[in-house]
Amino acid sequence: MTAQPGPSATAGGAATAGTAATAGSAATAAGAATAGTAEAPTRRSVGLRSDRGPILLSLMLSTSLVALDSTIIATAVPSVVASLGGLSQFPWLFSVYLLAQAISVPIYGRVADMVGRKPVMLLGIGLFLLGSVLCGIAWDMPALIVFRAVQGLGAGAVQPMSITIAGDIYTLQERAKAQGYLASVWGISAVVGPTLGGLFSEYVSWRWIFWVNVPLCLVAGLMLVRRFHEQVHRARHRMDLPGSALLAVGCGLLILGLLEGGQAWAWGSVAGIGVLGVAVLLLVAFVLVERRTAEPVLPLWVLTRRVLAATSVTAVMVGGMTLGLTSYVPTYAQSALAVGPLAAGFALATLTVGWPLAASVAGRLYLRIGFRDTALIGAALALAGTLSMAVTMTGGGSVWEIAAWCFVTGLGLGLVASPTLIAAQSSVGWDRRGVVTGANMFARSLGSAVGVAVLGAVANTRLGDGTPAPADLAAAAHDVFVGVVVVAVLMVAAVALLPRRIVLDDAATAPRTGGAVPSQPAASTGSGSGGTAGH
């Protein structure tokens, strides 16, 4: 079954539709609603008290599942190992989760375009709920690792579907503010997650770091069932199973090779070369299969259209930068500045505070100066923040300095990630938005995996074998900061590749722009559909 373009997602009477935009039409110039749609609500209606507030709250709760999971487990490492053993296997709790999440994201995106967002989102919440319950009753480390994979499969649906649904129910003017709400969940989780993990481990049981997800899953799922309604026109469709299998296994081996290279095996070993070699062969086979498939799981135009290719490459850089800073800012703070875990966590938390703040105001910028110029401002800020960090954090400094540079970098990433994602979503219609969002999220996951491999290799050149001295740790972290600067430069280049004018497909989501967002305030908008965006 497949959903045809033109469904509406309703909440208390608000609706959006998937019709193609005609730039400069009299109806949109006058601010009238597009034919077949309700008049678009204003930016002031974005919030938890608005008609769509319950849906937004359910999306925030769903996002919190993934956001909390990324921070709550780290503080429970000693308790989990003391209970289950398997210290050498513990890193797989993170690797298998990332693998399962990353390989499933593109597939979920395609399925959501076929059957609607709601079933995929509920499936993801259900899998995350099941995985959380099973993790809480795990009897040994191998079982916990398997159950973490179930959680990862759920997260692979929850995170992109939250962003896709927000793109469906909010207008172009509102999307950045809605993304700001979702991004704020990550900032809150960066503070709440480690605290909860420590409290559960010390005073209750480490198992509660998983069981705490149960009420969140139930409330989020119930709110979606009751308040989010899609009108999806269905037709017969055949799922691209060969393409899905090749994509999942190929990407899984690629990310596995990047994550474990230099850790479980040497980069030049038979295992390292074999895993990455098989991954490349499978992905080549995937491209050949998709070229001959009528309705592929990941259409190749996602990789060839200029706007989508540029936003995907940008997402790779965002993932790499975020991973590099998340991994090594606390290391530098504790080794070079001799502060405790709490102060080191504060320095990193400013990154996740600046991100949602910038994302929430990005909409006003891109409506005035365009997606490309907004993202360029953000990329410049991120470059300035990371460059300042690399220049000043050379074995000294203060925790306040590194916190300030992290905050500036977070502001920059918020102005990059949100507008580029919204640009990609808005360049296609409803029936393609799921796969485009999934591709963007997968690109960010791939960037995280590449960041683990490349920046980890940079750090290891300093550390070598054995237990490193604090000075060596500080030097390794500084080398990583320099590497992050290089990634920031590449991100500026990727953003610059965005077209100056991005033609929008969904007139109902851009009632005040005539269907296109210019890069300059006075620029004409052109016309067309998602089929021509970014060419």
C-alpha cells in the first residue's frame, strides 16, 4: 500500500496539504489559503498551548526517549558491569544501538511515505518500549546488547518521524520554531540524563535507566493516537525488499567497520579491510538494484539533486562535529583543567543549550535572507567557536572559556542543522518528505560514525598503548579540536553548495512566500515543484 500526495494531518482543525507551489500566485501573494487547505496558522500558534500543542508535546516526549538514552547510560557503566559483568563487551551497548538506529532510518522514511507517519511512529515507540522493558530484565551482557538493538530499531523510527510530522503539521514560517522545541529536548536531556542515571544507579537500580522509558512511551503513544490524525489515500504498492536488505546490511557493515576500526581490529587487518570491502560491494549492488526498481526504498534522486545532496553532506559534517566535541570536551576539561565530571559536563552542556536557542529563531532569518545565507551564518559561527577552542585550549584555559566556545558552536550548529533540514523537507511534497528526512538523519548518523573513526584515530596517535597521562589526554583532545576545525571548514563549503534559490513543493506550508524562499530579500522566487528543486 502507498500513500498518494495530498494527505492532511489535522489537530483541532488545523490542516496542511501536499500540493505543488506556484511561485508568485495571486492567491498566495494576497495571503489567502491555498486551494483545498485551511488558512495557515501564524507563528504565534506554535507552542504547547496551541491547537497542535498536544501533538508537539507527544513529539517532544518521543524525542526525549532517544535524547535521554544518549546520556543516561554513561553514568551507569560501573553499576551495569558490576551486576552483569562483561566489561570488554560494554562498548557494544552503544555500537549496536547506533547500528540498528542508523540502518533502519532510511527504510522507515520510505515506509512512512507509503502508509503514513502515524503507524511508523507508533511502531517505533512500541519497539523502543519493548526494548526498554527487555533491557531492564537482562540477565547478562550479551542479552542486554541484543535488547539494545531492539531499542535502536525503535529509535530509528522515533527520531526521524518526530521531525517529519513536525514538517507536516507546521507551515514553513513555523517549522524552525517547532524544531526549536524538539531541539530543546536534547538540551534538557544533556542535564537531566546523567543526573537520573547516577541517581538510579546509586539509590535504586541501574535497571531503572531503561524502565523510566515505559511511562514516557505510553504517554507519547496515547497522545499520538488520540490527537494526531492523518488522511492518507492508499494504493497498492510493493516494498523494495532487495534494496532494503542491501541498504541495511551494506550500511550496517560500513558503520560497523568505522566504529570498530582501530578498536576491535587494526585498520589494515584482514578483518578491517574485509568488513569495509564487503560494505562497499553491497552498496554498489544496492545502487545497481535501485536503478532498475520502479519504486526504490531510497530513490537515487535523493543523492543527486543539488539541494538534497548539499544538505546531506552538511548533515554528515554536523554529525562529525557533534560527536567530536561530545567525546573530547569533557576529556580535555578533566585532564587539562583538572575539574570534576560535573564541571566538565557543564562545559559541554552549553553546546546543547545554544543549539535549540538558535534553531528557534532560525525561521525568522531564513524567511528574510534564505536558507543558504542563514546556514552560512551558522557555519561561520561554528567555525569561529571551534577555531577559538583550538587556539586557546592548548593545555590551559578555564572551564568558562571552553563553555563559551561550546555555546558559540552550538548557536552555529542550530543555525545550520535546522534550516538545511527544513530546506530539504520543503523542496519535496508530502509523499517524499519521509524518505528525504530519513536520508538526512542517516547522513548525520554516518557523520557520527566517521567522526568516531577519524577523530579517534587522531587522538590515538598521541595516546598509544597503556594508561595515558593527563597531559597526553589533554594533547590528544586538542588534536581532536583541530580536527573538528577542519570538519567545520568542510561544513562551510557544503553549505555554500546550496542553491541560492530553493523551489518549494508544498504551497500550503509557505503561504507567505509564494512557494520559494529567496537567498536575498529582493530576489524573485521562480516556480516549479519538488521535481526541479535545487537543479
